[in-house]
Amino acid sequence: MAGGSKKVIYAALIGNGLIAIAKFVGSAITGSAAMMSEGIHSVVDTGNQLLLLLGLKRAKKPADKEYPFGHGKEIYFWSFVVAISIFAVGSGISIYEGVHSLMDPHAVSSPHINYIILGLAICFEGGAWYFAYKEFRKVQGDQGFLKAVRGSKDPTTYVVLFEDTAALLGLFVALLGIWLGQVTGILILDGIASIIIGVILGLTATWLAYETKGLLIGESAEPKIVDGIAQLTNNYEGIQIVNETLTMHMGPEYILVNLSVDFDDTLNADRIEKVTAKLTQDIKNKFPRVKRIFVEAEEPAN
């Protein structure tokens, strides 16, 4: 999925960069606060794509003495930073611009320029959204949308989709606010649209932060993987019972496993070593994302 994620990020990066320039030009010409908010939104999104690319690059760094389990969690950290930047920069400045416009409302000049820019932006963002959605569908499978997001261990599969969704909503809000302001002559509608855009960004950021927080702290593998490892181990010759199966994602493609098992009392040390080595290899073969396995010999808890 890493290749697909990069394609989605690059597509969003190029699109947002070009759209941001157009929006700022439109805002400078027309004086629209909603258009200014949209320009800020696109700049934030562009920066976020760069942060995600940085996270993907740093996550590939090999393990070393200081980080013996690798740097896979870098992508979780930078995804969380993306959520914070959307909230602090995108949402905060958009709401500020909206409030400032409400305090000093003025007519939007040459609104047709905004219509052209917003129309083109909707086309570009719609294309980027569709591309991101197609990649997400590959991960989603037969799962529901929310279940797929919560179960995904690669935040890049949904961060870009959420950003593009918020971007499209913001564009429609900006378009509606400018049009209503022109039709009704109510000058504060432009500022209200800017505030609504800020709220949309804030809600998006809050949701992304919530979803990436669990990955950053250390989520377990999918239940079917955990159950599969426990079942395979329980049926293993030389092992009487599995006391506990603990897993944690150290990255989207790196699962750490800790098994507590009760070995058959008739096994000697040499036989236990062989059973452990074979079990470890069989688990890795069946579940390729499992990279490290620790097996503890413990009697069942009373």
C-alpha cells in the first residue's frame, strides 16, 4: 500500500499547491474572506502532504541500537502532527478571518473570479478525492467505512481522504457564501462561510487526531491476526496452552508479538528451543507483517 499512498499524496500535493496560488490571487482581487480561508486551507493541506512524505521516508530507516524496532512509528507521529496543524493553523486562521470579516464586513468585488477559481478547484479536488477514495477502497474491502478507518494501521490511507473531503466541503461552503452574499447583499455571509470552513477543518482535525493517537500509543494487530496466532500456537506440538497473546504495531507493516505459553513438562531445553524456533518461523510465514516474536515460558495463572 505504500506505493499507492505515495501516489495519492503526490497527487494531492500538486493539486493543493496550484489551487492555493489561484485562491490567494482570487482573494487578493475580490477581497473575499471565504476565499482567503480556502487559500489558507490549501496551503495547510500542501504542507501536510510534505509531512506525510517525510513520515513515509523516515519510517523506512532501518533499526539500530537506539531504535532496535525500527522507525515505523514515524508515520504515526507525522500523521498526528498533520492533524494538529489542520486544527491549529487551518481551522484557527479560517475562524479568525471569518470573525475579522464579521467585524468589518465589505462587499466582495468581481465575484465571478471567485466562481471560476472555486469551480476549477472543485474539479481538481474532486479528482484528487476520487483517487484517494479508490486507494482507500482497496484497504476497506467489505468493511464499513468507520470500521475500515478504525482498523487501518496505515494512516496515510485515510488522512489524505479526510483532507480532500474537508477541502471539497469547504469549497462548496465558500461558493455558497459568496453567492448568497452577492444575491442577498448581506455582507456578513462571506465571514460566516469562513467560520464554517474553520469549523469543518477543526472537526476533521479532531477526528484525525483521535484515530492516529491510538496508533502512536501502540495499537494491537487486527483481531483476526491475534486470534490466528493464538490458534496456531495452541495447536502446536509441545505447547499445552497459550496464556496470553500480545501484539503491537510498530509501523503499518511491522507487528511485534509477545507470547506467553506453557510448554509440555516432558520437553527438555533443547527441544523447547527447537519448538520455539519452528513456531516463530511458522507464524512469520503465515502472517508476513509479523517481524519480531518473543516467547515466554510461563505456567497458567491460577
